[in-house]
Amino acid sequence: MAMMKNPIVKLQCSDYGYDCTYSSSDRNISIVINNFQKHMSDKHFIDYSYETVLQFILRKQ
């Protein structure tokens, strides 16, 4: 039986209406969420909870 790999998860600011080229992608969803949270806080001064960013990802699928 072949092992299934986790799909690559990607978030980018432009998907949410920001004029910004930032994107985060990885097979580990926690890494993507943490990177996106840090970017949004540092560059856009918006603090999204882990659960909110997770919902962004789930709604894209």
C-alpha cells in the first residue's frame, strides 16, 4: 500500500483582499498557520487566532 503524503497547504494575503505578495506554504498545516499569523500581525497589525486561520484553510478546500 502506498503512503499518502499530506497535501501542500498554501495561504497568501492576496486571497483575502490585501495588496501584498506574501504567501506561506508547507505540508505541515501548523507551520503555515503560525507563519501566516506572524506575518499578519507584523505587517498588517491584525491578530488572527489559530482557529480563524484554520477556518481560512478549510474554506479554501
